[in-house]
Amino acid sequence: MDWLSKDYWDTQYLQTKTGWNIGYASPPLTAYFDQLSSKNLRILIPGAGQGWEVEYLYKNGFSKDYMLDFSEESIRLFKKRCPEFPDDQIICGDFFSHNGQYDLIVEQTFLSSLDPKLRPIYVEKLHELLLPCGKIVGLVFNHEFGFEGPPFGGTEEEYHRL
């Protein structure tokens, strides 16, 4: 199965099969966002899906948050819900081909959508996209799943190695 294909993810969104979509911005991430002192940080949310965290940031005064996903369907669902979000801050493309520099990169389910063999490349790309004093913040699964395909789990030990 090609879990990195745009068609795979468009189908998942069309069939509402993304079971880890909680339907709102994740509370641990909103708590983190709420304590940030600068609303001018350049923030990237790769694999943003329906963009709940993107919407939360935007509606709370952050002016430079960027949504990146290669599923046109996920972006369509986001724009339907949040039509006022600036189009030039929505990037429909491949994370691994993306160029930019960010103060903060938010991990919310993107890592779990990637085949685990791509994780070292993902980490390299994160470092490439971060500004010198930038940060990565996010949530990851702390267990393995007993099935093939996304979401892919992981362990604390693996994340520390990465």
C-alpha cells in the first residue's frame, strides 16, 4: 500500500476514514500555543489534515501559521470550515519537497501517517526547515499498533533516538 500517495489520503478524507481526527485542536497543543508570547512566529503544521490546530492559531491572533498537506480533500474541508484563512498560507504539496524557514513546527499526527522507515528522513527535513533557534513541538503515539498501515505507532526510545 502506498501510504504516501496523494490519492490514498484524498480517499481517506472523502470516506472520513481518518479515525485519529478528533474534530478540534488538540488540548495539549492549544495549552502550549496559549503560553506563547509572540503571535508573529512563523509556524508550520505539516500533514495538517483538516487543520484544527491551524484554525486555532489563526483565530487566536497568530498571523504567520502555515498549513501544509498534499491532500486536496483535506484542504477543501479546512477551507469550507475556515474560509477566511489566507490562501497564501495554505501549501498543497509534499513535505519532503517543501522549502521554507520556521520558528516552530507542530507535529500533530503527521509522523504517525508516515511509514516508519521514513522517520530519519522526516527528522532531517525538520532540521532543514527550522530556523537556528526554532523548536519542534507536538504529540506522538507512545505505543505500537497491531495492524498494518497508518496510524503508525512508536516508542519513547525510538523518538529519543530520532
